[in-house]
Amino acid sequence: MNSLFYNGNIYTMDEAGPHAEAFFVKDGSFACVGTNEAVMSFAEGSGDFKKTDLGGQCVIPAFNDSHMHFIDLARKSMCVDLNGTKSLDEIVSRMKSAISGRKFQKGEWIEANGWNQDYFTGGEKRFLNRYDLDKVSEDVPIIAVRVCVHIAALNSCALSILGIDKDTAPSYAGLAETDADGEPTGIIKETLTDEVRVKTSQLSAPLMRKLLENTQQEVFGLGITSVQSDDIGFMPDQDHHLWFNVLEDLRSSGILKMHIGEQCMLTSPDTIRSFAEEGYTYGGNANVRRTSVKIYNDGSLGARTASLRKPYNDDPTTRGVLYHTTDELCRLITAAHDSGYPVAIHAIGDNAVETALDAIEKERKLNGSRGFRDGIIHVQITDRAMLERFSRLGIMAFVQPIFIDYDMHIAEDRVGSEVETSYAWKTLIDSGVHVSFGTDCPVEYCDPIPNIFTAVTRRGLTGDRQYFIKEEAVTMEEAIRAYTIEGAYASGEEDIKGTITAGKIADFVTLSSDLFKWTDEDDILQTKVTATYVGGSCEYRR
């Protein structure tokens, strides 16, 4: 049924009419937006409709998380949660408790995730290794993934099953760490972590359907109706057909109501071209789209695998891991563009960001500017010259302000003075760059409110909430834009969603307080989503 919503404090995020009191939803889209009087007049000529008095509540477009890993969020119930652990002993204890009394079938793995050695207190601040995990089990294979998902630890049983030993470890080019005697420590990095996760995946189509349905309700509770997500590279046997078949099944049965844009992780020019030739072309429908080719170009700062131009300040033996040279990256970009896709390149360290910018610019010089909305994901360690290039080249930035809650405590230790021109998202916005917000969930939880808080205040969430490069704080309007219309722009959907505008999909949320009128910083953190609407239908109510 069509619906009239009135008496609202509505921030449309539409520059042509930024504030409204009411709107009318017809067939899942906004049909009229404006004053109470104007919209009620419109509604009277529209047949039967339902009335909802918004009671003065703050209303904004629904949130769009522009970069996350939806399947990893969905499968968290399958894993031992190590978030918040403060020591190696606590990890072992929590894992033992989680599997106590459980009987494992042949081929079944114990999976855990979320540990972070930088949060360990009163003991060693080192990576988890095989010897720690052997205390949990010597008979069942274990993989425990660090919170950044760029490093994992395996127990001895897992190493044996995977054939990683003293003889084979060197073949992994440093991605399988060894001790002074050449024995694997169980610590694996970057692409090897991805390969092992794929090999050990226990996902199936029926399980994924159940997990996705539950997770959809979880994100609705946070006011999120759209996500742009990197998932296909983590399917069992990297079977992207499985992922899209499950999504299509949920969509056609009416269960999938949210909007999922896939940032398709493809690792070679041949796989990019064959993916498109199989019919997986750019675009899709309102619920399931393919929005870009996702390319990794480095690791993470916390794991010291982000690629830096100089050695790490707190570990001069490494500059991190660079996945591609400029020429290699250029060939991947060309293959994506030839196949009709823009690229979204993961780059955290300044060397990775610079290489990505170089490759995009080189590809355009070689093949001409074809109008693709290319972007870089994370954009953490930068200098002024790089920031200027984003504007000059029209490169989008997919950023995660919530990262500073952790990074403010390690960034200067890792990169030294380079941090002064880093995490510079306000500078990018001011220079006209399209900046969209996300969380990289489950690296950080996908709740938009803490993400907005860190963006607007540049403070941490706990303890003394110290400031971090305060001059890069954005305004509330900029933060909400980055979470709504800019997210839609990033997926090429700004014409159909992202603002409360006549003709667009009626996805919106109501809030417990007016985010635009906060006076104390805690006002932001205490704001709750009170209802989430998808196509004008209420899918969550607090």
C-alpha cells in the first residue's frame, strides 16, 4: 500500500531541497517530498494510502556501507570470536571453552577471528602462532584470523594438512613465516591467508541462505539498507556462481530486501575477462549488482603488511607487502575497463596508494579516459601530492573513519612523521573528491553511528578519547552525505537512491535524536536508529 509520512524533521541530502516535513511513497519510491500541506495535497489524489505521523523525528536516507565483507559478517556465528582478547592465554582459554564438548567430523576445522596483538596487556605483544594453537587442539585443524584479515595463525595439524613444512615454506615467498631453523611458525600472510581460508571454507548454499537472511535483519537494525561488499573471492573453491546463485534465490523468493553491490575480487586479467564473458557484467538489479573489480595492492597497518615507501618506523626490517607493480596493476585496470568495470583498489600504505594512482593515470594515458569511476579503498597513509592527485584524476575514496579509533594508537609508531598528512579525508572532501564511508566490516563492526562519531570528532570511542589529526574532522552534513548519496555515487546508483527525492527508492531511517543539532559529543554516540524502511516498508523498529 502507498504511504504518507508527515510531521517529520527530514534531512533529504538533496541539495535542491535539503529539508522537508513530509513525503509520499508510491510503489516503493518517493513520489512527492515537501511540506506537510503540499504532500498531503498530493496524497489526496493518489487513491488509498496509509498515514504515518513521524512525530517530529529526525529522518535521513538509509545508510550505505561502501566497503565491507558481508559474507564474513554473516558467518561470524560459525567462528570463535576473539575480539577483545587481552592476551595469548585468554585466546587459548576462550577457544578451549568454545569447543568444549564439541565433536568434530573428519575434515572439519575450528575457525576463529578477531585477535589483535596490539591490544594484549601484561605480556607478549606478538602474533598468535602454531604453538599457542596447539594448546587448544593437536588433533583438529585450526585457523585463527587476525582482525585485519591479512594475517592468520595455523596450528600444527592445519600445517600438516596443508603441506606447509620446512621444505615447502620457502616456496611461499615469505608469506609462510619460519623461525631461525626454517620451521613454519604457523603465521601466514596476505594471499596465502586468502588461499587457506578458501580451502577451509565450510559454507554451503543452504547455510549461506540462512546466514544471509539473519544478517540482513542485523544490518537493518543499524539503519543500513545498502552495502558494497567484497565476497566472491572467499567462496568455497572461489566459486562465484555459488554466491550469485544464493543471492538470486533469495531475491526471487522475496527474502532479500536489501541492496548488495559486489566489489568483485578478481586476481588476474584473464579471470577478469572470463568473469565478464560468463555474463557477470557491470550492473544488475536493485537488489544485486556488480559495481567494480576489487584489487588488493597491500596489506594492513596493524599487521605491518601495508606497503610503505620507507621502512616501518617500529620495524626497519620491512616495508610491508606490495601486491603489484605499476605495470601489473595497469594491466589489471585495463582488463577491468575492457570488461566494462571500474576498479576499487585496496591501498593503505603510501607506497600502495602511490602505485595505484600511478597505474590508474598510466592506464588512462594508454587507453584514453573512458569515464570509469575508479576508486581507492582505505587511503590511510598519504602525502599532500597524493591527495592532490585524487582530485586531479577524479579518483573516488572509499574510507573508514572508524579505523582511527585503533590506528591513532599505532600509526605514528608505524610510519613516523608521515602520519601528519594521513587519514586526510576532510582535505579530500574539500578538494571535491567523492568520499564515501564504510567500515570494512567485520574488521570493524558496521554500526554507522560510531563511524560518524569518529569522522566528525576525530576522537576515539573509549578511554580518554584523545583527538587524532583534529583538523581533518568533517561536518555532520559531510559525514551523512558520505554515508548516503556518496555511497550511491560510488556504485553508480545516485539516480535511484541516496537522497530523499521524488523518483528514488524509498529507503530511509528515523533516529532518536537530531544528529545535525548535537551539542555534546556524547549526543552522537547515544543516537539510535528507531526504524528502518526499505522501499517504504518498515523492516526494523526499535
